[in-house]
Amino acid sequence: MAKGEKIMKGPSPPDLFKAQLSLLPDHSGDSPPPGTNFGDMKQDIIVPKNGTFTKGDKASATFNLECKPKI
């Protein structure tokens, strides 16, 4: 390679996808709350009384997620 010569392609590694172990928990029961969909807005942004945000104000919104983070 240093001399710019082409090298022969070696053998591809075996496909071991079906032999791999999964250490992740089953996610089949993971779903948003009943009557909602993933990504639905749970709480919209609360607009200040004056109707606008100014520098330093914090806007936040909450959405339905399927996987609740552990905090």
C-alpha cells in the first residue's frame, strides 16, 4: 500500500448475526400511555403573560415517549 500497489481483497468475515447474544432487555412492553401516540404533545409551551420570550427565558414542552428515562 505504501508503494501504491493494489492488494488482493481478503476473505470476508463470517456472518454471525444469528449467533449473537443480546444483553438488552426485551422492549416489547415499551409503549406510550394509553390513548396517546409516540411524540404526541403532553404539555405545550407556556407563553409568558406578555406574549413573548425575552433573553434568559426558558421555554419547555413535554412529549409522550415510549421509553421513560431513569433519573
